Amino acid sequence: MIIKQLLRFFRSSLFEALIWIGALIYLALYNPVQEASFSFCVLDNLGFEHCPGCGLGRSVSFLLHGDFQASWEAHKLGIFALIVLLFRSGQLIYQHINNQKQKSRLPING
């Protein structure tokens, strides 16, 4: 029973929203100036010199710290990425709230 509830939660829109919000909180707390010793980038970990996505997280982090110029220099799509993440999080939360409202309106068949 608990496993079914966990699986249902992991497939829910609320779970995805929490992942994106958690990532944004991490980027807000992360110091983008400090060079990280660990990278989540698969291409970087495989030894590739250039990755088109590298710098995107740092760019969003600079934005969340209010440094627009450093954000632009880190990655040109940082502003767009932040807008997409905020929009997607809002969309998922809205979807979750509507799903909860619909569930509460369903008649209970006994």
C-alpha cells in the first residue's frame, strides 16, 4: 500500500514541480563564482572540451543573485531557461491543484 502511494506520488505533477523548485533553490544558494570540483555534465565527465549546456546552471544562478551581465556571459540562454523553469513549475502546481479539486468533487460510490 505504501509503495503504491509512493509510486503514485513519483508520477504526480507535484513531484516534478518539487524537483524543479528544489533545483532553483539550489541554484539560488549555490555560489556561481566558485569553481565546482564535481560536475553533473555527462559530456564534461567524459572529457569533452565544449558542452552547449555547460554554464546554463551557472547562468541561472547568476540571475538569481542579480548579476545579469555575468549570467549573459556564462550562457546566453540563462534568462530563457529561468523563465521556462518558473513557468513549468507554476504549470505543474496549477495542474496538481486542479487535480485535487476534481478528486474532491467526485461522488463516492459505496
